[in-house]
Amino acid sequence: MASVRLLLLTCALALLAGCGEPTASDPAPAVASVRVQPDSVEAFPGDTALLTVSVRDSGEQPLAGRNVVWRTEDTSVVRVAPRDSVTRAGGVATAVLRAVAPGSARVIVTVGGGADTCLVTAIARVARVDLAPDSATVLAGDSVRLVATVYDSAGSVLVDRPVEWFTSDPLVATLRETPAPPAASAVWVHGGVYGTAVVGAVVAAVRDTSVLTVLDPRYVVVSSLLPVATGQVASSLEAAVSVSTCDLDCRNDENMGRVSRRVPVAGSRVVWGVTAGGGSVARDTSYTDTTGQASTTWVLGQQPGRQTITATAVRLSSFTQVALAVADSTSQLAFVTGASWNNEQDIHLLRLADRTTVRLTSAAGNDTDPSWSPAGDRLAFISNRDGNAELYVMRADGSEQTRLTRTAEQEAAPAWSPDGRWIAVGSDSGRIRLVVPDGSRDTTLSAPGSRDWYPAWAPDGTRLAVVATPGGPPTLGYGGEIVVLGLDGSRRVIASVTAAPMTYLAIIGPPAWSPDGTRLAYTFSPCSWYPLRDDFRYGGTSVIRFITPEGTPVGQLVGVAPSWSPDGTLLAYGSEKHCPWPNCNFWQHRDLLIGPPDGSWGAAVLELKTIRFEPTRWRPRPR
């Protein structure tokens, strides 16, 4: 019995021992999870990072001895070097990734039937930060916008980089972040107390700075960049003002003959509003930029003539800007420019609507003194292209240039009669002749012995105003007279000027009738003469004098060489300012001005460098 119990115990122990060890036919646990840490990496090119993969079964037990496959989607962005190709104790394996070039790619880890990924983003290193503007000046209480742009070593713009802003003095410069362009970050800097502060931007330890100066508004100058403009009705103009600082003596610049240092003021608010003539502005509020300028688009109203808008620089001052609105593209003037001593004077056509010019003559020699036909389709003019100054005519576009006279005299200053039947012309002989427009015949109007120049027809065509200089031509005589000359030869002096011989001359310029015949305008210009050099020099302020046909003075305007617009509301004339010697002489001036005869709202300034005593000529409206 005892032997039986011993046998049963031996068998039980054998069975227990056999159940504790798996047999070769038992299956291995399956891979239930594969996890890569970290799951994303951001690195600069050349940087490395360690990846760790953890492999577990369904019971979250680590699986050792399992084969691991490491690979990357794009080896040009990231590469991976395995440290372990088989999981170690604890079910882990490692690999080292290296960022190659900017971009994104996944590192993929596969173990058995499981896989996981790590997203690698290789970003370019920050090489430079540019803060714009590098300096700015604002008034206390105003703001300026600073923009930081980030670049890599290749000069490419880097986006979405965090920017850290700082200010050296929060009392002077207060920071407030604001939306910025995609490639930049921006901040509004508010000017507080007067002074200077450094504002900076830092990106990945790379920085740039800007200097902000906050000013007292009492030392700021506001000026218009568009005092008077010209444009066609309903067209658009760009109106602009400039805000800048100057030193304490800037108000004495004109008297001291010096130019003070000006610093643009950024961030000043400018409010725009139409004040006369209708029209509109595209923006009623704008801010000065880093150059100190603020602008808006001004759409002119439908009525020709003077139109105005007001620009108010908040807390500073207001300025009224004027536009001369012309009815249509037919508002044109003929003018002469060039140097007579070089035989380079030519006639040009100016279109006021867009201020463009067209050259009408280009022959060798001087082409001067344009005068429109009543219909505005032809021009009479003087040319010495054939050796002598003679009378010519041409079409309004410069074609069909035809010589009308052949005389031994030097002819000058033609004037077409209102009915188109005659062209009055002067000459160095001092006589006024009437020539028919085809040149077939002429008749002398001046009496024998007269010294008459610059004929100008009255609007009714019954008389002419001329300059009479008993002592010689207007450019050489002493003083002169404005004479009304009848077609019957009658003469009536309505204005006269005298001057001391050889020392101080008073030159009388060409007269011009107003279209309604109620006024005459002429130039009075004193000058000094140096006989040994036969040289005229500036001697005083030239003015345009206005008189009635009876000779009664009715006003004056600083300038020379007047010409009335067809409706009589505007005057085209030369600026009194002229070129300094020796760049050019007394007979030239820089600017053509267009404005009301009374000068009530200034004038549009066109830099044409026209001839000083030769009027521009308005083209008559088409009939």
C-alpha cells in the first residue's frame, strides 16, 4: 500500500513539473502597440535627436527580442540611424535622427505588425532681423508702427517666428502688438513723454533696434505738397501734406538765406475734407508715414474752376489745398522754351488736364511767339529757320508749317485778329503791319516814325493795344507806353513808364486784353543794365499791371507775360522768380503759373522754364 502511494506521488510531481515549462509548439505573444517618443521633433539643420520606441503586447507587457525597422519619408529633410535593431529588455529600442535641410518628414518605426511615426520639422536658423523703420519721430500722443522681418542665412524670409519686443523707456515708448503681414511681426509704438527711446525686436537671440524720438508739437512744421494742382473735372488727384520738425531758427530761414534741418514726423493723424467745388476724397483720415507724408485721393467735382480740400493735421494746423479743374482735354496753351543764343527755341503745346506737353516745332533755329487763330485750329509764329525772323503759320498739331513773309526786317509778336482776317505783326523797324493769313498781301498800320511793338487785338476787333517806346525797342529803350491803336491810325496813350537812361531801365512787356474787353494786362519789369557788357540784370520785382481801356489802374499781380483764359477767369503768366546768373540770363524764368487775375487763391505752378517776357497763349475753345 505504501508503494502505491509513493508511485502516485511521483507521477503527480512529474505532471506538475511538465506543466511549468512551455513546449516548443506554444505561439509567441503578438505585438499590440508600438509607441515612438517623442512623437514630433523641431530642429535646425545639423541638429540630432534621440527617438525611443516601446513595444507591448495586449497585456501591456514589454516584448523583448523583436525586430525593429527604422526609415524616413524624405532623406533630404531628415535621416535616421538605428542604435538598436532588436528590442531590448523592457521592450525598447532607440535611434538617432539628424535634421538635414528645412522641411518636414516623418520617421516611421515598424515592429511586427505595428508601426508609429515621429513628425520631424527642420527649420532654418535665424540669421538676421530687420526692424523698420530704423528710426522714427512722432508727436507726443501719436503712434508709429514698427515691423520686424526675419531672414535666414540665404536671405529668405522666415514666417511664424515668435518675436519678443522691448523698449528702453516705457514712459517715452509704449508697445502694443498689432496684426502684421504674414512674413513679419509688428507693434504700434505710442509716444509718451518727450525724449528718445530704443525699441527692439528679438527672434531666437537675434535682434534689431529702432530709435524713437517723441517731440513737442510746438516745434513741428506742417506744409502742403500740393499747393495748387490742375486736373480735368471728375478726374483724380493725389493730395498730400508733410509733417516735419525743424530747429528753433527755422522760421528765420528765408531771411537768413539758410535751410534748417528738417526731420519727418511719423504717425500724425491728418483729416481731409472737401470745402469747395464738390468732389470727394477716398480717405477722410490718414496718418503720416516714416517720411512724414500723408495723402489721399482727391476726386474733383463736376464744375470747372477753383476747387478746394482742407487737410487738418490734428493738434497742429489746417491747410487748404486748391485744384484748378478744367472743363475738358481741350484746355491747352502754346508756349516757348529753349535758349535763343543756341537757336534751340521751339513751340510746345501744354494740356492742362494732365500737364503733358507736345513739341510742335523742331526746325533748326528759333521758333517763337505763337498766336492762335480764332478757331483754335492754326498757330501763327515767328521763325528764323531760313536766316531771318519771318512770319509762319502751322496747324494746331504742328503740321503744314508755311512761311508767309519775306522781308529784310526781323519780325516778331504776331497776333491773329478776332475775325481771322488779319495777323498783326511787329518788327525791329518799330512798325505794326497787318498780314492776311495766306501771306498774299499786307498793310502798315503804324504811322511813320512810330516805335510800336507787341500788338494785341481788342476782343471786338476794332483796335489794338501796342507797346510804344520812343527811345527804341522795349528791350533797349528807357520806359515805354501802352497805346491803343485804331485801325484808322488813331493813337491814344493809356499808360506810360519812364526810367533813368543807361542805369535803371523799365521794360514794358506785351499787353493782353481780357476776353470781355474791360481790362488790359501788361508787364512792368525794372532791371539794371551794364553797358560795357551789354548785359541785363535783375533790378526789382516784376509785376503785371491791370488797367481799363481808358488807362485807369485796377490792380497788379507779381509775375510777367500775362495771357487770359478764353472765359477770362484765369491768367497764365510767368513766375517773377528767374534763373540765377550764369546758369541762364534775365530773359528766362522757371515756372508757368495759372491762377485768378486777382491772385485770390494763388496759382498752379508748372515747371516749364518758359521765356521770361514771352506769354503763353491759351487755345480758343473749338467753335
